[in-house]
Amino acid sequence: MTGIKPKTLADFDSELAAEHIKGQWLIDPLLERLAGGPRPAGQAHIWRWRDIEARLDEACDVLAEGLTARRSLALMNPALPGGTTHTLTAGIQMLNPGEQAWAHRHTMSAIRFVIRGGPGLSTVVDGEACQMDDYDLVLTPSWTWHDHHNDTTGNPVWLDALDIGLIMSLNTGFYETYGEERQALRPSQGEYLSQRAGLVRPVWEQRKERLAPFRYAWSDVEPVLLSMADQEGSPYDGVVLEYVNPMTGGPTTPTLSCWVQMLRPHEQTQSHRHTSSSIYFVVRGEGTTRVGDEEISWGQHDTFVVPNWLEHSFRNSSASSEAILFSVNDIPTLRALGLYYEQPETSLGTAPWPAVPARPGTTGGR
Ligand code: GTQ
Ligand code: FE2
């Protein structure tokens, strides 16, 4: 040696850092965060209907109409910087008598589940007026124009759910206002959907499978659910149905799936967890949901959230009536990316994943 000190690893690391390079040996400690699998993002939480409704009534007084914004109260997870889950944001929206919410569009997909509607309440989606009766579901998929109209004398209200966290984390947010309060209606109402989701379709139009607005009438969905009361159902969710996009046969949108489930009197489900997160709305009934170490007691029109990768199970507390829960989840996103994992088993009818160890052993023995 000629007296020149050999370069230390620490010296080398700082030289690399100056060139915006990092040795994997420095990243490795971060990998310890992966031990034990994903951490749930946020926590379980419930928003009671009576509290939300009172705040909406106040919002109708204090918030003037004519805004391009919506009179929607977003449900913020107490343990997240924003959103109801890390991918989804739910809000409860109300309109004053005669009011409308201006037309706009955005790359976030949204679903609307009507809490209090009826004739005179509608959302126009890409020129098609979708009536909103109680518990109807209306889709406003990514980049479809939508404006809400209340031609009733009351204050209708519905649940919004959008994939905001997902879209923002992918940096794919676009937003545009229509420029007028209401978009023009298509010349022939009611034919838009049947022409595109029926047995035949116009050949000269590009197939718009990702962009179909759609209304699922509760009067069509509820009888199917009730008719299955004697079926075995899912061990984790009871009798549970997925809303199908008739144009694809798949979920409601590429990012969001909507479910409706019935828990029969005193039904108690088994517990599981999965990489998807869900927001639940109680259509009717009373029960409890165990999420991790917490127990949430719910009643009609409450909204609650179950974060990703937290064990949960449901119980209907009534000995005589069914409980019905509507929910929206991010399962399509995870499945499309090959990232849907479930423990203790895959219950979605897909090929089973390799078993996910509850506590993966650490390797490399640092
Ligand atoms: O009704 O268009 O709760 O764009 C959040 C964003 C509702 C809506 C929300 C929205 C809407
Ligand atoms: Fe919107």
C-alpha cells in the first residue's frame, strides 16, 4: 500500500448518493416493512346515518346552490391523510328542492347508491337521464359527463363512491367542466343503454365497453337477492351478489365492483381478510361487523369502512329479519394486476393462490 486509505463502503455510498444512485444493500432494510405482508391502510370506522343526515340538512342551509362542486360530505378515514380507504372515497350527497349539480367529468369512476330518491331525481350520464329511485345504483364511469337533477320538492340523498386514492396514486387525474349547467339529452332517451347492452348493437359505433353508464334498479336486484335466501351463499358474506356490467359481463367499472349481500336472521359469517378494501352501506337491518380487534354495530343507512388486509366477519343481530348491505370495493383493480390475495382461502371462484403465510419467515438473516 502506498498510504492511500482504501475507500470505505460509507464513502462509496455517499459518492453514489451524489450521483442519485443507491446500492440495494441500503434499500434492503426497507424490505423489512414487507415482513408479515401488507399493513392495513387506515382503520375501521362507522358514520351514523342520524349524524350524517343532520350535517347534510345544515349543509343545505349554509352552502349556496349553483356551485360546480357538490354538496357531498366525504367520509374521511381517521387513520389516513385522505379518503375512506387508500383507494376509495365515499361521500353522502344531498340536493335542495329544484336544485341541480353542474355537469362535469373526471377520470375518477363513481357509483351512486340512492338513499332517498324517487321520480324527479336523476343523474344524466353522457346524455342519458338515469332515474334514481330508492336503492337504485347509477354508474358514472371514468370520463363520462354527469349532472344531478332534483325536480322534486324534497331533499334527496345518495351515497357517492369514487376511486380517488387509486387515480391520484397513478397520477392520472383529469377534470373538466361542461360549460353549461346541464348537458344536452340524447334524442332518444332509454335507448342508449339497450342499444349498447342488449342483444344487438350499432356496428358503426366503436364499442364503448369501458364507458357504459348504467342504472341498476333496486326493483330488479332485490327480488333476486331475496329469492336466494335458501342458498348456501358465501361463508364470508352470506348471500352476496356482484352487480354485473352487461357490456363486459365483468364488474361495474374496471376499477370498482359493487356488491349487495343478505345476512339471514342470526347469520354469523366466518372471518377472512383480503388485499381489497370495502365501503359498506346498510340498506336495512341491524348487526355487527368484527374488523380486527374492533366490533362495529350498525343499523339502517349507516356507512362503515373495512380497510385492506384486516380480518372481518359479519353477524345479523335479528332473529327474525334479514339484513341487507350494499358495498363497493376495489377488487377489479387488484385482480387486473394479479394482486388480489385472500386468507384463509380464495372465495371468489378463481384459481386458488399459493397459500399466503400468516408470518413469512425472514430470509437472509441480517
Ligand atoms: O357527484 O360528481 O362526492 O365529482 C365527489 C366528486 C361527488 C359528483 C363526490 C364528484 C361527485
Ligand atoms: Fe363528479
